[in-house]
Amino acid sequence: MIKTDYLVIGSGIAGLTYALRVAHHHKNSNVIIVTKDDKSESNTKYAQGGIATVHDLNIDSFEQHIQDTIIAGDGLCDEEVVRMVVEEGPDRLQELIDWGVQFDENNIGDFDLGKEGGHSQNRILHHKDITGYEIERALLVMISKTPNIEIFEEHYAIDFITEHHLKQDLSEDTSGITCFGAYVLDKKANEVKTIVSKITMVASGGSGQAYTTTTNPLIATGDGIGMAYRAKAEIEDVEFVQFHPTALYQVPQESPAFLISEAVRGFGARLRTSKGEFFMKKYDDREELASRDIVARAIDTELKASGDDYVFLDCTHLNYKKFKKHFPNILDKCKSLGIDVRKKWIPVVTAAHYICGGIKVDLHGRTSIHNLFACGECTSTGLHGANRLASNSLLEALVYSQRSYVKSIAKLQDINLNESVPDWDTANTSQNKENILITHGRSAVQKIMSDYVGIVRSNRRLKSAEKRLSFIYEETEELYKESIISVELCELRNLITTAYLICEFSMKRKENRGGFFNKDFV
């Protein structure tokens, strides 16, 4: 048994900033971060665009950012949350800068503020087109300088430890459930560790791997949502899956798909069909600068009508010198594929990008389970509503990690470690020799979700998806009970759970809002 004050699951911006805050405040406390891969591998690392925050008050205001967020969320944002996040954003951004994150500046020394779809002003702070990578770099440097933080790399969180594991029956009452830590698989040693903590923070990222084409890394398997659901935490709004309009189309398709940042359209790039026609004017007066749900649905509609596999993003008219300065990573990727953006259009396709719902949390990051906090993409805060405004996610993570930290340190001294937690039970299990069941199950889930629960859904497709997922779920649960634990098997369970929840919530929603579109409701 490993004992700690704080257990943090995930090493993206949410988990790392939370860990730094609690560790710096309680210098005598122990903080453990578990991450399923290398410590730098997270959705944060792949965030190209940047952080949206009000900086230049000569052209921008909190009210404009608030209204842009609410409009993008299509009426389902929690306005109190939106105001809180937007207004607290500048202070949280300054902390990042103090921790060593470097944002691009213009030729007079001010921040070079970008503009993305749905924003009325230039307010996106960025580091070229690898903002997430720069944030991850700086935070990991700070972590390395903080002696009371320990990172367990290549450790996979299996389940939260609750009364269920102590054989305590809470019957139907879920209000008294408490988190006592987590069971974690050490991938290298191939053993399950019992980590008992006073406070657990889940910041496990997204679930894009539930779909065939996604901008999310291979680790984004909905682990936080799956674990929380099994622990009986409240889940909400997972029907709102945001698809990025412009992932680079390749054959075979990379996973994760390479992202052509929203900022490229903000820079002036235009969308064309295979026949060269501009088409966004048909769908929104803002054209390429419409919010992501509108642009993605427009592309999906055009592709279904034409039968093409992709549309094009035209950058040929843009200032090449400035393009090279702003988007060097995108430029290098295109060059590697023989695409000279001065002469050729970039083939793009929609890709699963961000889930707007997840583990329900309050204004302080608290879940419905005692001593379990959640932050980042695995959560539902009320900020995004039915559709996330571009570059609001990193901002949300910063604000909620701060608020979770404040509430955590206030209650830590009142919590005792539960040392009666049993070790992981491996009785009656054996080594799985049928890995084909896992690999086939994963690809089957991805195909079901892409074909039936994509950008445009229908009642019949959703029912069909639910039936197919139920069969895979039953087959996987049987395998899980019989087998010695593995990361691949656990990831499949979480993907199935998240996919099933997306279907369930989609069937319950009876109107089209933001990123949710059912053609039967038109």
C-alpha cells in the first residue's frame, strides 16, 4: 500500500497545475502524479491554438468573451461559470507566465494575439502552433524543481477505491460515496499498486479514441469518465462531442490525426470543395470563422452530398512569410507530404476532438463523490454548454485547477487516510491469450461510433449503436472477470462505457443544440 496526501491522475495542464499548487502550499505534503504513458504525453501537448483570455482592454472586454462563449454554447452554458472562468482567466494566465511559459510577441513587444472561430476579437495567446507543447514543457520543469511531487510514469489508473471495494453496501444511496484513492497498474512491473490518498484529483483528459478519426492521442480513451461512472459519480452532457473541422486527411489516416489549427482559418484560410467552390457562405454569415459545430457540420454535409472523402483548406492567398512564422509545425508537416501551401490546397476532414461533458463538478471542481475532484476535459463544468468555444479548454483547466486547489487545502486536515483498503484481487484470473478480442473490440467500438454516433445522428442509428455496444460490453466484461489485468483491456472497458454513455445521453436529448445534431429533429 502506498500512502499519499494528494493523488493526481493525469499529467496535462489540469493535473500538473493542480499538483504544483497543492505542493507549493503544503510543502510537507506528499503529491503523487500517475500518468499512463510518458509524463509529457497528454491532450495538452497537442493543443496547437492557444489560450483564450482577455488581455488587450483597448479592443476587448470580459463581456465580449463571455458573450462569445455563450453564443458558441448555444444557450446551454452556465453563465455564472462562464463569467467566473473569463474574469479569473488573466490572473491564471499570469501564473503560467511566471512558471516559465513563453507566448509569442509581436514586433513591439506585446503579445501576438490570434483569432479563432467564434471569437469576436483577437484574444488567443499562443506559442507558434505548438502552444500545448510549450505549456507542458514549462510545467514539467517546475514539477522537477518541486521535491514533494513524485511522478509515476507508465502507471495506469484502473479504478477509484470506494466503499464498494470495502464491501460496504450503500444500496441505492450514492450521496455518501467516498473516494479513498485508486488501484493503479504499474505497466513495467505488471503489478497493481494500491494508492491510498486523502484527496484524489482526476485530470485524465478526453475520449477521442472512441472514434476512428480523432485529433486525440492514443491515450485519450475516456478513462476518467469510465472510472467515475463505475464509482457512481454524476455524469452529464456527454452527447456534446465536438468535431474539429480541419484534421489533415491522409491515407492511411494517422492516429491521432494531424490537426490543422483553428487559427489557420482565423489567419484567413478558406474552405473549398473538390471542385474548388467556396461553400461556407451557405451555412453561416461568419463563413470560415463560424463556431466549430457549424463548420464541421457544413463539411460533413458537403462530403455526404459529393461522396468525396475530404474537402480542401486553401492557404495559397496568404502571406507566406507570416504563415511560416505563425504555423511552422503545420508547414513542416505539409512539406513532408509534398504539399506546398503556396501552390496546393490542404486536404482536410472532420475528426473527433473534444467532449464538452463528462464528470459533473461544482464551482470548486468537486464531484458528487466525497474527496474526489476532477479537472480538465474529463469534466462537465457548464462552461462549454453544447459546444466549446475555441481555445477555452486550457483556460478552463487553469481556473478549475486553482479553484480545486483552494478547496482541497481547506479540507485536507479533516481527512484521514483509510488504511483498511484491500489489495487488488487477482483470484481466479489467468493470462489472456485472446488479445484479438481486445483489438477487434476497440476497432469495432470506433467504427460503430464513427458510423452511427458522429456529427449527424438519427434515432435509428443511435438504437443500432446501443445494441452493438451492449454486445461488445458483455463480451468484454466476461473477459475482464477472467483475465489478469492489462492496460489494453481496461482502456477498452472505458471506451465502451464512454461510447455507451454518449449514445444514452444522445437518445435522451430531444432537440438539436450546438455540437449535437439529430436529423430526426430538423
